[in-house]
Amino acid sequence: MLELLDFIIGVLVGLAAATPAIFVWRKRLLRRARAAIRKALTDQRLSEIGSLSQGLAHEIKNPLSTIGLNAQLLIEHAETLPIDEDEREPLVRRLGALSRETQRLGGIVEDFLNYAGEIRVEPRPINLNELISELTDFYSPQAQSKGVRLRTDLDASLPRCLADPSALKQALLNLMINATDAMERNAEGAERRLTISTRRARSEEGDPVCRVRVEDTGPGVKPENLARIFQPYFTTRKGGAGLGLAITKRLIEEQAGTIDSTPNEGPGAAFEVSLPEA
């Protein structure tokens, strides 16, 4: 391909007057053409690797489900074995560890497929406050079970915004689950509060946007980690896959929105999602 490009450009240059300026132009054109071709080949290669990775993840996911099911059946069987308790207890414990690790690996594979797969969204005008009210009603029992006080502060004057309801719910739910998990690391007796608020704002370009703020009272995000928290596989939580925030960012950006981690007043972390007004 490069040889053919050299030939074509050489013919064109040969038809013109052989001046130093033309030779400089030819070198620059060749350099840019080679760079463009290398980029195209790299993009194609990355696309092929992505497709292979998704296929491999699917192949891993199916047997993991089978292993997890069989591990659970073995646990149930071991609990009824006619053996001494001092023999049964370690057997059940080890099978339980096998089952938990299988579930954890299955979750990692599922997160990878969600991140690497195609995301299809259909943004339309929605009532953002209603969507958040439905989401908090749904999540309230889980928050209470973790000792988290869930509250909302919704701007009644908020206009409709453009978003895909399903994708937006998934993104906000990811943020709420992350906040709840973070607050489990709070000191004994420390407050656990999760606040979801909405307001009108302006983007950096000056366009009107609807803004959602998800704020918690957990340990917060260290300043040195702010630039990395949306990167795939970056996590500070033990046992975390590091894809939750990366998936959330993709879901928001596919809807022409933005997400940022902002400084919080006091302890905890705060994330702000901005979506265009309808």
C-alpha cells in the first residue's frame, strides 16, 4: 500500500516543476499519508482484538455459570453427608469459597462485556425528577439494609432533559451502589448519608443542561486518584473489578452527557452528571 502511494504521488510530482518547495511538499504529504495508514491499520487491529476479547469472555461466562451451579449443589449435598461435624464444616467452608469466587469471576466477566459491548441508547425528553424518584424508591430498601440514609433534593423548576431512561437509571444506580459500598468503610458510628439532587446549570460551552449530583459521606476520593477513577480496571476497593465507573461514563457519554467527580464540602465523594435540556 505504501509503495503504491509513493508511486502515485511521485507521478503527480513529476508532472510539476521540480522546485525545492515541491520536494518539501512531497515529503510532508508522504509522512502524513503513512501516519494515516498506520492509524487505520492500528484501529482495525484494535477492533479485531476487541471482537476476539468479547468472544472469549462469552466462552468463559458459560462454563463459570455451570461451575457456580454445581458448587451450590455440592454445598447442599455436603451439608447432609453422614460424617462428623469437624469434617463437614471445613468441606462446606471450602465449597462456599469456591462458589463465591466463581460468582466474583462471573461478575468480572459480565462487567467486561457491559463495558466492551455496544451500547444502544434512544434519548428522548424525560422528567428527570420523576426518574430519580422511581430509582430512589427502588433502591431505598438496599440503602436501609446497609444503614444508609437516602435523601433527595430535587429542583421543581427543572425542565425536561434528553436522556435514555433505561441507560440513565443504570448509570445512576451504579453511582449509588458505589457510594453505599464506600460508606461501609466509615468509622464506627460515622454518618452514612446518600443525597441525590438536581438543578439547572450551564455547560462549559454555555448550553443549558440538567445536572444530577450524587453525594455521599464516605471516605472520599484522594486528589491523586481523581484523574484515574473513570479508567477501566482502576479501583481502590478490595475485590473490585474497576469497571463500574468506566461503564457509567460510557452510558452517560452515549447520551451526549458528561460526568465528573467534583470536590465535596466535607467528607465523602460527589459525582455530577450533566444532560442536555430537551
